[in-house]
Amino acid sequence: MTIFSTAKRYRSTRSIWGKLSMWTNPIVDELHRIREEHAAHFNFDLDAIVADLRRVEAEWPGPKINPPPRRPKPRPNAEPDDASATH
């Protein structure tokens, strides 16, 4: 199977009513299902979900990567905004 045949399987198609229907990707669908189950486990409480993710991150045995912050590259021909002009 080539990348083109795979892409063809997931492209937009027309439904039986002639309207354009969105393609689906089984990997994305699985990620959405896992995220939904995880949120349901914490009764969709955002604070509890974040606390759990931070706990998992703290217990993770692998290395943690913390890249240094990057400054955005200036856009060519862009005039400075008021906030950046005062610094």
C-alpha cells in the first residue's frame, strides 16, 4: 500500500445525498475515544484531569525534555506593535 492509496481511503467523499462528508482517520478516532474515556473517568473535571496528567508526567520513567523558549522570528516588513515598542 502506497501513501497515495492510503490518502485516497481517507479523503473527503460525497454522501448518498450529494453533500460533502468529512473523511475519518482511525488513529485520530482512537485518540478521541481515549481522551473521552479519560475525561469521563474524572467526570469531565478539568482540574482533576490536569492533576492526573501532571502526576503521570512526574512519575514517567523516561527523560523529560524541556527545550529553551524560542523568540518568534520577526516578520519582514512588519511594523512593531505598541507592546514591543515599549521594551
